[in-house]
Amino acid sequence: MLTPVAAGATTKEPTPAPTVNNPLDSNGLGGLSMETVAYGSHQRQTMDVWWTPDGQQRPGIFLVHGGWWSSGDKKYMKEITRSYAELGYTVFNLNYRLSGDAAWPAQRADALSAIALARKHADRWAFDPGNYVVVGFSAGGHIAAAVGTYGDGISGLKGVVGLSPIISPLRAYSDGDKAVDPNKRRLRTAAIKLAGGCAPKGKCSRVWASMEVAWHASRKDAPMLTIHSQDEFVPPVQSELLKQMLGQVGVPVTVFTAPGANHSSPLYRVPGVAERVQAWIAERIG
């Protein structure tokens, strides 16, 4: 049964809950539809789904916003969401529990739950459940990459893209210790909060190990593309360990470095970057 999402509403189990279902193309030709669905009982466990209601099964893209794991919202991803929907993909734009709501691995669990719900109701959204990618920005890139190395591969997942992804919270923790850059210090604090408020030692070492994407590499993981700016506070070296570890088990990782210091969405808007991401996605899911 499909029920509307209301402010503060909760559900017993992940259930699609549409709030909007209107054609978004003013011409009325090849129009897009969009609705918001709940995939869990927490108010943050929702996603916007954009699709073309023409009966065809289309490849899917899951978008995961950034914001230090503690802030941000899917509403800031609307322009990017629409751009992929207009390219013909079914797009799932996710919110997830923030670090102030729940410690890791709640964020990864939310992304996996959203994917599971989308695959279960694939026909509703003209979605091919066996053909999709996950794209994440900054902290969302960490969540996306963690999905990519979860278990021994996720069914149907053909690739992961990270824009300024925080591949190693441990590296961010150490880099921020005596850093001059305030963003590096802030990222250290954000990683501690994500871990539940504790440093990577003693009883907290296990959750920090769970947060390390590269440590979970296995041969059925998804290929990845990561993009960093040369001089940003989440440097390309964050992704080099991932490339090494996944490479050892035969999973390709491409690390692209752009000039400058742009981070996350501003990096995506650098000329040529969005086109590079779109081309990489098209090679994997069409």
C-alpha cells in the first residue's frame, strides 16, 4: 500500500510513499515524473525519484549529497538530479540519517535500504534493477564508495562515482590534527562525530575500521571513478589507496585530478568534469 509522506510521519517498514507525481516537462512531451518516497521510519529516510513514465526499463543513478555527514540535504541536488533524468536515467536523490541522528554505519545502511526499495519497486519507476550506479559528493562520496565495497558486491551495481570523496576518514583524522587549513580541522571533527564521538582507538577502533572504504575491497566490488581537485582539503591521495587495494583484487579505479581547489559540487561544475562523469557512467550502464 502506498501512503503519502507527512511531516514527522513514521512507517513500520520501508514503504514507497509518494507526495508528488506530476509531469515536469512544460511541453507535455517526453515528460518526467517525480515523487518522494520513504524507505524507512526516520524523517531523513526519504528519496526523490525522477523517471520517464514511458514503460521502458531505464538504467538508474542514485545520488548522495555531501555536508560533513552532519548537514546537507537532497534539495541541493535538484539541478544535478534533473540533468540525469533528462539524459534518460531513472534518478534516486537520497536523504539519509546524519551523524547527529545516528553514528556510522547508519548512513551506509540507509543507502543500501534506499537501493533495496528502488529495486523492489523497479516497475513503478521504469527502472532496470540490474543496472545502476551510485554517485556521491564529499561525505556522500564516502557513503557511495562504502556501498561499492560493501560485502562481496551489490547486485546490479555497475559503478560508483565520487566527487571529492572522503575515502579514508582515518587519513582525514590524522591530516586534521595539526592542519592550518580550517576545513581539514573541521573534517577531522566531523569524522569523530560520525564515529559516535570517539577517536580511532580502543573500543572505537572497530567503527573506524568499518568507515575505511579501501579496507573492504573484494573482487566483486564495483568499478569506481573518483575526482579531486589538486589543492582541495580532500586530496587525491585519499583515493590512491583505494585504487591500490581494489586493483589488487582486479577492480578498476580511475582517479582524476583537476587543477585548483574546488570541492564537491563546485568541482563538478568545473568545465569538463560533469562531461567526464557522464561519459564514464554511460560506458557502464548505457
